[in-house]
Amino acid sequence: MSQATRRAGIVAALVGSAALIAPAFAGAAPTGSLGSAEPEAGFTCSTTSTETTANGWGIPFTDEKDQTASYAADNVFDKDGSLKLEVTDVKDRSVSYHAAGSIKLTDAAAKEIGFSERAVTTSAAFQLRLTGTTNPNDNGFTTLVWVPSQNGAPVTDAAVKHENIQDGLWWSTRTIGGAVKGEPTSLDAIVAANPGAKVEHYGVSVGTGSAASSVFVDAVKFNGCTTNFAKKDPKPETGTGSLGSLGDIFGS
């Protein structure tokens, strides 16, 4: 067998192996009680999310499937675009989530939570979907919400950074230890009263009650991970590619 033939055979084997390990679950949205996705084991950081490669961002819940966000070329601070949250009616809502891998709320609250936004007519909220709280129903489910207007954030259409919002006021969609439903309180108080709480998903949203609202969101920070939202995938690097230079591996 010639040297060229042997090289061709090796390359084919490598490509075939790559195809076998490629993920086959893109777009899957498993659902559980309350329309929430089944908890995932372990936190995964998605540093980028684009229109063609969402990297885990979206809506995995059947009860919110029509509340989609989109990707825009409009910028917040960087120049590659953002996540666009938009509603046209007070009954509408726009949201995007990422799985948190059932990490402990105590661990999540110990790291910076934040995001950047440029609001055209309103501001975005940050959400933590929890299980394991003292709520006696639905596996301790509740959602914690951080709202700029309740935390002294400026009302402006300029780009702003909401930093270290874990130190601010949050309200719960259900009454749990440390928080009465709908009443802003410190995240520290909620953490202390709910030692078994876990974060299943985190995300950003606008609505309900905001008529004709449009907000651009970027640089979402959670559990040590910052996600950059962009309209398009970054251009591939020139040169070796994912398998490296075959010339470098096999010789010229």
C-alpha cells in the first residue's frame, strides 16, 4: 500500500470519528412539571450565543414557547450584536433561558450575576428558576426576579451595565422562606432561608405589562460565566482548523 493511500485512510477514519461524537440533540426541549425542563447535571458555560448557534439559550418550556427572543445586529457595548427582547402588547412577554445544571443557590449567589442592556422603551429583568425552596408544592419551585427599577438603576435609553445584582433586591413568584410573593427582598435572606434551593435555569426577559417594548441584552454573567450574544457566528480562524494541519500531523 502506498504512503498516500495510508494517509487517505487515516484522514477518513478521523472524520468518521468526529461525526460519531457530534451532538445529536440540537433543538431538543424536554419538559417536566410546570413546563420546566428536566434538571441537567452540572453547569455548562456558553461563552457565545448567536442566531445560528444558540449554545443552550432559548425556551425549553412548553408554557412559554411563544415568548421567544431574537438576535439583532444592534449593539450594547461591543460591535457584534445582541439578544433582542421585544413585545408589542401588554400581554406579551419575551424571554431566553440557559440551563444552570441544578447548582446550589448558595453557590450561584456567591459569584457575580449581571448583564448589560440598551433599553429603547423599557428595561430587562433577570430571572432564576429554582427548585428545592420551602414552597411546599411543585418540588419547591419558584422564580426569583431582579428588576432594574426596584434596584435604583437609571432610566435611560443608553447602554448600561447591571453589575453584581446578586447584592440587590429580588422578588419571588411564590411565597418561600425569606420572601413573600411579589415583595422585593435581599437574595441573602432568600439563600439563608432556603438552604436546599437549586438553580435550574437563569435568563433575561421583558413583559408582561410593557407595551411595545424593545431591549437589547448582552454580556450575561452567572456562576463565573459571561455569555456574549451576537447576530452571527464568529468567522472561523484561518489556518489549522479543528483537526489541526494534516500536513503537520502526517508530514508533507
